[in-house]
Amino acid sequence: MKRLVSAFLSVLVFFVIQVFFFPSFASDSGEIVASPSPLPFLSREPGSGAAAGRLAQNGAEGSPPAEKVHVGVDTHWVVNSMSVTGPGAATAYDYLNYRGFLSGRSLSEITDLNFSGKVGRSGYWGAQFALYDKAGNDNLNAFYGVMPPYYGSVGWNMDANGLIVGYPQHLFRFNTAWYTNQPAGGRKFTAIAGTYYPQSFLPLIYYGEVNPALYGPSVLPLRGLNLQADTSWAGFEGIFSYKEKNTGYSLAQLGMVNPYEFNLYGLSVGSPQPQESSQGGASGQGNIEWKLNYLAFRDIQSTNPQAILPAKDNAIWGGKIGFPHLASRWSVDAQYAVSQNRTRFVAGAPPPQQGGGGPLPPAPPQQPAGQADVTGAAFTAALRRSGTTDLSLEYLRVEPTYDTARIETIGGVKTPTLLPVISTTPNLVQMHDYLTYPSNATGFRGSYGFPWQKGKVVLNLTSYSQIVPTPVDNNAPNFADYTFPTAVPGDPTLGTLTSYGPDIYWNFDEKTMLYNYMRFSRMDRNSGRQAMVRGTLVSSLLDVSSFYDTLGLSVQPSKQWALSASVTDMSSLGAYGTSQLNYSQIIPSVGVTYAVKENQKLSLTFRFLDYQDRATPANSFNGSHVVGDINFTF
């Protein structure tokens, strides 16, 4: 124990000396290829509208702090050492983490100072401040480090070489302040000013911007005001967020600079949250669950003719109704949403466009100032069964004109729809969860889980097709399709995507588990049409087969020690428009975690990447990655 504490303090002292007395250590450069605690609004789990966050508070829910003012500290350190060799080192990409891969070293840390206390008989308050420091390679810190405070996370700029500039070495930020009041046996009211994650918005309507930092939530938080209130018949949440214009991104691969700012506000009304009864159980949960959402988004960049997309106004409204107790262990729910988008063009700017999976066709003639309006809809319906065996069946239909008010983000940090084929537009994100509900798609997905003697098996199937063919100006302001690349104009052939495979869990005993995630995928558009479009050869042909498999082992020999090992194998083969794909990536890894206490952990992981591109051998590379992760809560 003493040695661990001494090692941690030594690293802390070394880091303080480096960043404060030798700031030149932080000027290390390298190009990257970019293709919590009790309060739920500060710490969200993936799949519920936002992702898990590090924003933390102590003594907010559950047992309130006994003292008038409670002070807590959360600190998170990440150290990276990467090395990449081979002919494809300059364009190396990590398909497991969906980030570029490069040689370099980095260190980043975030320390949250949490204050909370009690006001009167039923009121509680809290505030959080964050201290962030970094050293080493800026790009590694940006994409493989901890998530900086809000303005540090979204206030990046890139120079003409694709390197992050203006990325602060030291940051001290106010994160958030909150007040909540819940009388004994009464309903709760919460007010938040600062950084937060919305709690009750449907992922079909709002999810969030992709977070470039790997060690943090998968999406970025909002910053502004949030009000939440529960009544006996409904729960309410109102949000308002403003992003400043100084959050400029330079997408060097397109030669464009896009500073933007936007306002986002919305209202959610739904079934009241279950309340704790005097007997300790939940009360207030009915046989019908419902939710209504309204979201408005206004992008303010009409004075920027070089933007990838022009300014736009977007409004989405919709809702969900569910019957959680339809029958014994059976439930059913349905969602429906409508969006209305107004795009504002700048005089003289060419109609913005995003090519699909290949070079951008030459831009069409410039256009006068004006606007374009479009309306789209999305619908889902699901049937589920829970218990010893789990069953889920879902139908979805998301029109290509639904939620088209996309915004630009750091390129490439986005989960591909089909592994390992990258999205056709890695630099754009939508307001809704476009990975779970892909645009221009209709079809089914389902899963069936059943136990066996040593664990559990889950069988998964997804199958959907395009609603309309992909136009040449794919992902122009009034059309969105992230999955399928451009088709030849006039070709009526629709693309299809099918993915299936098992998730297997094998428990040898309480301390040892073997798991295997496997997927077979096929993307198909059975058309051999080719044509020259604006001087560029376009092909409708799609015939790509992909395979993904992760085999892992986790062992916990004691309460303090945990060991892990895994091997991930990904491959893709076939015709993708005018390109031929034939590549694979194998990633073995081993890791160890030591828990000083339950909320004080240190971990070390080693990964090796072997990427072989048989269609283009010049893209092949090998790489190694060592990452240290320290999480302490005091």
C-alpha cells in the first residue's frame, strides 16, 4: 500500500513540475487521422439518452450529507504510450476505438472539486469545479485522454495540417451548480445551471454530440439551464443550451473552416417517476408509460460561406407510449417523431454536399441566398419479454429527411454503422441517436437470450434496407444517409444491410468469466451501374461481407486484483462502389486492475494492433498501445 501511494504521489509531483515549470514538454506534436456518482444529470449510462459521464457530485441523492457542507474530490489520470510502424503508419486507424492511431506519449488528468450541503428541511445544493492539465502529444490527449471540462472539450481548433491548436494546457472551470428540494413523501424539484445531461429526452429525438475523448462519456454534455419537476400525474424537464462561436473546427481534409454556434432548447413531459413508499417499495408506476418531447435547434453560422453545411433551424416533436405490464413479463412500446428543418443558404455559396465513400464530385454552380424546408418522420414499435429467457423484436423506419439539421464535429470519431466500414459522413452528427436509429432505413431487429448451465447466450439479428436510393449529393442539407454511399443517378436499386451473431457468457465460477461477441454482416446493393457524374466515376455496386469477433477472459483472484485478456478480430471483403475492400485488423490486449479501495483504482493495459490491407498493402501497419488509468475518489 505504501509503495502504491508513494508511486502515485511521485507521478503527481512529476506532473506538477512538468506542466508548471517545463511547459515545453506539452508542445509534442503528431498528426492523428480523425475519421459518477449519485446525480443522474451529471452521470448517465449509455442507451438512456446520453452516455456515462465523469461529472460527479457527492451526497446529492440517497443519504444526504450529515455535515452542512460536504467536500469531495474525484481525480482521473490517463497516461498513453503509442507506437506505430509500417507503410500505413501515416493513416493508421484503430477500428475498435474508432480513432486514429499514431506514435507518441501523453498524460492528462481531471480533478473535480465537489461541494454539497443541506438547506432547510428538504433542500440540498451542490457545485462542482474542475481542474484539467495535460502534457505530451496534444492529439493523443484529445482522443485517448480524459474528457476536459466543457469549454476545453469543444473549444478545439485545428491548423492546416490537421493538428489541434489552441488546446489549453491548463484549465480551471466552473462545471455546474444545482439545487434540489424534495419534502418527505413529496415530489422533487431540481434546478441546474452549468453542465448537465438531459434526463428524460427520447434517444429518437435527442442524444448528443459525439465526444472525441475516449475516457469519458460517449457524448458531450450540454451547458446552460435545466429544470426538472415531478408532480403526481407527470414529470417535467426543460432544457436550454448555448454553444459559443469560438468552438471552431477546421476540417483540413476538406479545406474548410467552420466556426459555429447554436441554441438548443426543449421540453419533456412524461409519466411521473415512481416514488419510495413508507414500506420501502416503489409506488406510482402505472400500467401505461408515456412521454412527449419537443426540441428546437438553431445553428447560427449564416455568415460563414465556407461551412460544410449552411445554417439551419430544426424542430423535432414526438413521443413514446408503452405498456410495461401488457401480460406476464411482456411489454410493448411505440415511438413516433416528426422533424421540420429550415436550411438558410449564404449568397454565392455552392450547395454544401458530402460525398459517399469516395472523392467529392465537383460542386454544382453557386446559388443565391435563400432557404429550403423539409419535413421527415421516424417510427419504432417494439415487443419485449423479460425473465429467464429474454426476447426483443423491434420495427423501425427513419426517413432520410428526418432530423437533417446536422452539425460538424471532429472528423472520424464516430461508431461505424457496419464494421469495419466507416460511415460515409464521419464529420457530421445529428441530434438524435443516429447509430441506433439510422437515417434512410426501414427494417427489423431482434434478440433472444436464454440461460445455460454455465452462463447465458444472446442471439442477435438486424436487417434493414434503404427507403430511397442514395443521391449523388448524399447528406446534403435535406437528405441524410450515413450507411450507404452514392448511387448512380436514376438507379432505383436499394441497399440492404444484414447483421447477425451471438453474445456468449461462460461463468467458470464467481471469479472467472469467458465471453464472446460475434457478428457477421453483409452490405448489399445488387447493381452494376456505373456512370461519370461531374467528371467522377460513380458505381452503385455494393457487395461487402464483414466479420467481427471479440473473445475475452476476466478473472478476479481477490477483492483488490482483477485481470483481463481479449482478442478482437475484424475483417471486411468485397466491392464498395468503385473500391475493393480486403482488410483485417487483429487486436490482442491484456490488463490488470488494482483496487486500493472500492472507489480508488489503478489499471494498466497493453494492446497490439495488426492491420493488413490486402487490396492496398501500402495502408498496412502494426502498432502497440500502453495505457495507464488512475481513478481516485476522496
